[in-house]
Amino acid sequence: MIAHIKGLLLEKAADRLVVEVNDIGYEVLIPFSTYYELGEVGDKVSLRIHTHVREDTLSLYGFLTKQEKKLFTELIQVSGIGPKLAATILSGLPVEDFTQAVMTNDLVKLNGIPGVGKKTAERLVLEMKDKVLDWFPELEENWISSESGTVQADVVSALVNLGYARNTAERDVAKAMRQGSEDSFEELLKRSLKKVRGR
């Protein structure tokens, strides 16, 4: 199974590439997020690959980052989402924006992706909310800090004022948030304190 390709970029389109490796041209399907970060035809390219095999076809899906490939492979495990729709989701929302949409139950943002209807958006939140920050723990700090002025940021600030390290506070508030939605400051602080004290 092909997991990585490095070679010469022969052709480039918004949804696919042709990469030459040892005189063989491989067609690789890509999301927009990868397309925008690639060089021009004639440049060297290095891609992480997901090989999708079915009875009648073998397709290569390419990604520049480990996060993109991870999200893609997890999306295709969700009922009703195949590789084509998974690539469309990545094209519609970068990994960090998708993670934030899932964690904040932003069905409008998810529903805005072509091919993602209301039921699919609800299924994405239901099946992935408890998982996304486990897959991408490096996004927790960015996500919490981007929520400046919200209940989450206020709780982080309160924990820091109580003497806890900011990175510990941010991580445990993110974990506490997964256990509920639309929390008041008091409710989220209470759950977050249980997390930090349980270390």
C-alpha cells in the first residue's frame, strides 16, 4: 500500500495532481487545502498518501500534512462519508476550523460544506466531538486562545489566577468542555477544577 510519494509535479489541478516518480506518473486526488500550498508544475513535491481500494478501483489521495491525512482517514470511517466527500470536507474547512466547528456544535458551518446536509453535519458532531482533540492535541491551545472573551477563556483565566499553569488549564478546560455544551462559567469551572486537581 502506498503511504508516501515524492517526485516531480507534472500536472496540477484543483482536485488532482500527476506526480512522476521513477518515470511513472501517479494520479493523486487532493483537497483544496493541499492544492493551495503546492508549488508549480516542474517543482518537487512530497505528499502523504491514503490508498483507497475498492473492487473496481484504486485511488490515491494526497495530503501535505499529517493532520489532513489523519482527519481524512477518520472521516471515511463515519457512516455515509466516502473518500470523495471526505476530501470535499477538507476542502471546505481546514483541520483547525473543522475541529472548532465540531467542538462548538456549529452545524451551520458544517452544513455550508457542499455535500454535507443537516443529518450529516449532526452525525459528524455526534461521532467526532469526543475524538477530534484526542487526534490533534496540538490544536487545543490555539482553539482555546481563539475563543478570547468566551466562557472557556474566562475559565482558563480563572485557573491561571488560582495558580495553575496556563498550558495545564487550557488542556483541562478543553477536556471538561467535551462533557457538556452551553455551560455557564460556574459549571465549566467546577468540572475543570476536578480535572486539574485529579492530576
